[in-house]
Amino acid sequence: PAAGSALLRAMIEVILKLLISEKNLNHNGKLLDIETALNLVLSNGKLAADDVKILKEFRSGHLSYMNLSTHATVVPNYNRLKMVRDCVDPFVKRNV
């Protein structure tokens, strides 16, 4: 679960940064962490309603867990990882 948490978090972060790059949303050229990238895409990304719903659910229900498990603050849980995967799976499939 630890490697899966890190991989899933990294995939989501890369997809968000690609969307930001494609839509030219980072006008200041700032370095973006996953939280900032997520907020930027949600506020300015002009995404489909389904993607917005998924990202809001991820932000409210799973983002803090993903950060904590990736940075070894909590022991990653296999079932929780599957919940996160199931949440973001449609978003990843549409944007890869």
C-alpha cells in the first residue's frame, strides 16, 4: 500500500500539472504542489462536471490521507488505497 499510495498521488499530481500546462493556468510560473495544482485546476480549469465532482471528492475525502501515507506519517491501508483509486479512476482514464 505504501508504494501504491506514492504512485497514485504522483499520477494525480502529474495529470493536474499537465492540465495546468495545456490550459496555461500557471501565469506566474510558480512551483506547484498537489494541493495548489488541484485548487488551480478546480478554479480555472473548465473541466467537465464529472471531473470537477471527482476532484472535489478527492480533495475533501482523500487528499490529506494520500499526503500522510505518502510521507510515512500514517501506515497506508490497502482498503483505503482502493477507495482512493476507485474515486479517481474515471478522471485518470479521461485525462491520460
